[in-house]
Amino acid sequence: MSEEVVWGAAAIGRLINRSPRQTHYLLSQGLIQAAGQLGTLWWANRAGLIAQFGGGATPTAKSEHESRRTPDAESAAHATA
């Protein structure tokens, strides 16, 4: 069984539904577990990316900004104003 490798940060980003800039940040910080670097070229195991990111359908975690802005918090803020 051969594992499919995705080459290049842009291709990795397309698979996980992230911009090239976001993908490069994730790669350079070591936040993509299935990825590695060969010289200056990034690569990742396709199955590993899908396992970690779910094929890009949903982000792995909400950002701090997104977690604070829930519909309940916004409606409560408007009710007290």
C-alpha cells in the first residue's frame, strides 16, 4: 500500500481549506503533524492531513476571537445596552 504525498504548501492548503499564508504559518510552527520539509519544499501525507483536518470541511479548533463571539454573548450584550 503506497501512501499519497501532497507536495508544496499551496497544495497542502487547498486540501485543508486554508490560504497559502495560513498554511505556511501552520507548517513553519510544526502544527501540521503529517507534514515535513525537504530542503525548502513542504510535503504532507494526504491521509494524515484528512485525519487531522477532516479534509478541510471544518477547522480543528475555533480561534480565541470566534470562541468569545457566540450568539448568546452577543444577544446578552445587546440586551444590557
